[in-house]
Amino acid sequence: MIAGWPMFRRREDEPIKSQSLARSSLVTEVQDAIKDLILREGLQPGDALPTENELTSSLGISRGSLREALKVLEATGIVVIRRGYGMYVGEMSLKALVAELTFHAQLSAANGTKQLQNLVELRETLENLLVRRVARQRETKHLEAIDLALQEMIRAAERGEFSPDADRLFHESLYLALDNPFVSQLLSAFWAVLALLEDYLPSSASTPMEVATDHQNIYNAIADRDAGRAEAAMADHFRGISDRLQHVDAAKIASASIRRPDASQAENEPA
């Protein structure tokens, strides 16, 4: 028994009876019971849950059924299981959504469908709207973070090189002013997709300095707190991305295993 933790008991009018339910139905009901427990007890992310023994006793189920339910809850981020320590309420996250978006965009490219372009359009719409808010809400510390990434991009451009790492850092730094971690999680899906497909995209028609200039224009508009100009600069930037993605080599993707993105290796093209 966890110190200070009241023993969880299901309501008598809502019993879980494993003998009268199919296993899949039982597992679903166990999931619902655990979620109900979290809500009813007012638990917050990071709070400890009852032990396996406490839950199996309280719910009147087998350890196997409980573990099946916990696997699903862990996969969706509702529960975090720390081996040797216990079970805890999970933090809200978009990681599952990001993984699904990444996979289906990869599948889309291999099948020659338009889902990849749809994903990029979603990113463009999102960033065009968000950059307006950034222009209005940014503080000096946010500009400094954006400028660090921009200067690294410019230094690479002066060497005639693209810097995808600086490019990604630039976009991540843009949205620090919004103080919304879900924005970064969602945008990470787009970066993951581009990293997976990089070998199958045509070379950028823009030079490294032109790409850096696109980002300089975004920065200048944000520094001036000009939301309309910031949105226009972001839209200009996305035209190059859209052009590249319209020429994905679907046949080449379909005949090859797409590599996993390696965060430790910089790519050679801008995003």
C-alpha cells in the first residue's frame, strides 16, 4: 500500500466480472476503471498509481488482464511504468500522433499519393498562423534564441553549405514565445518526415544564401513586430519546400527500405 494512498474500490453498482466478459472487453473495462480512478482521485501527471497487487485485488481481475490494460494505457501516454519503481500518471504528449503522422507520410510517398503534400500544407498553415502570434508576443530573449540559429545558418551559407540543424533550431526557437510544448511536438513530425525522405527529394532550387535570406526576412518581421510581414515571409519560405515535395521519387521509395533518421547526422538540404 502506498503511504497516504486510499485503497481504490470500484463502485458496487459497476462491478467488473471477468467470468462474464470476453477478454478484450475486460481489458477495455480495466482501462476505463484506471482512467476513472485517476480522474476521481484528482491525480496529476507524475503522481503514483496503486501497485499491481492493489489494482488486481480492488478490481477482482488477473494480473495478466491488468498488464494488458496497462500496456495500452502506457502506449497512449496515460500511464508511465518505471520498472522497479512503480506506475505513474503520464504527461500529456503528442508523441503517438507524431509517430502516426510520420509513418503515414512515409507510406503515402511510397504509394505515390498526395498525403505527404497534405501534411506539408498542414505544417504551412500552422506556421503561418503561429508566426503572427510570435511577432506580437516575442520578447528580447526570444529574438536572441532565433538569431543564434539564423547566424549559424548564414555562416554555413557563406561556405556554400545548407545547415538543416540550424534550420530546425530556427523554427523551434520561433515558437518559444508561445510557451506551448505541443507546438514543438507536432512540428517535429514534419522534420521527421523530411529526414526520412531526404534521399528521395530533388535538390533545392534555392542556394544556401537564398534559404538563409528567407529566414532573415522572417526574423526581421518578427523583430519589427509586423505580423502580416512575418506571415508573408513564412509563406515565401514554404514555396521552396512545397516545390521539392511535389517531385518525390515515389518509385525509388517503393523499391527501397527508407532509413531511420539519424539525429546525430546533418542532412544536406534545407527544410
